[in-house]
Amino acid sequence: MKLQEGEILIHELRPEPIVLRIWFFTRCLPAAFVGAFLCFWCFAFFGGMFSTHHPAEGGGPFAAGWITALVLAPVILVLALAYCDSLRKTYHYYVTNQRCVFHGGVLRKTVRSIPYHKITDVEMSQNMVEQLLGISSLKIFTPGTSSAGGQGAEILFEGLKDNQTPAATINEILRQFKATAE
């Protein structure tokens, strides 16, 4: 990350590898399920549409669809898990004296930066699975997002071992910012 003039890096954070356990259930399994369903549907629908196979003979396009779905689901699952691991490795979270920054992405690189004068709320959260795994999340909100309104955070630092240290730093800088009104 390139620092701006007068900017000082306070915290550089990355998600813990254990976040992959959460992503496995929230990102990888759904991808495998959707991929398998689409494979089954395509083989069953298009295979049946163009098949000269008589249904009374057994097998047919539905059997081909099931077989393809059962073979491709684990392949898609492994590919999704490899993608999530690559994605985790690209995630970088930065807290400086001027802003909070997120860098990440494999297929689509994202850089999101929020200066302190735009931050309205900092939320530390830890769902039940995160509690079991010993990780947590830090959410940073701006006027366009709201923790109460159900919208997502502007920046999400997920998979952190310690979210209290960066949250305390951000809140302290926010207090100083509001006190000086700079």
C-alpha cells in the first residue's frame, strides 16, 4: 500500500487461515451445490431434448445428469476452496493515522479506502462459529451504510484473531478527530 503524505501505518492485518473453515460453508459448499445443480439440469434438459434414447431402456439423460453432477461437485468444491485460499492470501487490512484501507481480490482486485471524517460507526462482531474458531470481524460504516439498517459495512475486516486493538485505535483517532474537528 502506498502511503499518502504525512500518513503513518499503525496496523497491518490479514485474515487468519482458520477463516477458510467459515468460507468453506458460506462460499465453497454453495458454489459446489450450484455447479452440480446446473450440470444436472443441463444434462437432464439438453440431453433429454436431443436424445434418441428411449426412456424404457433405462439410464438416459437423467442418469447422465446425476453422474456428471456427482463427479463435478467435488471438483467444483476443490476449485472453490483453492480460490478461497488464494483470496484469503490477497486480503490486507490497513489502519493508518488518516484512513482505513482494504486491499484484496484474485479475479477482481479491490482497494477500498475510508478517511476518518467519513466513518460513522465501528462494530466488532463475532458470530457463534467465529467464537468457536477464536476469530472475529471488524466492520467500518459510513453515512451510506448502517449497522442498524441491515446494510453491509463499507469495509469488513474478517478473520481477525484480535479485532479489539485496531478497533480501539480507530475509535481513539475518531475521538481525536471529532475533538479537533479537522
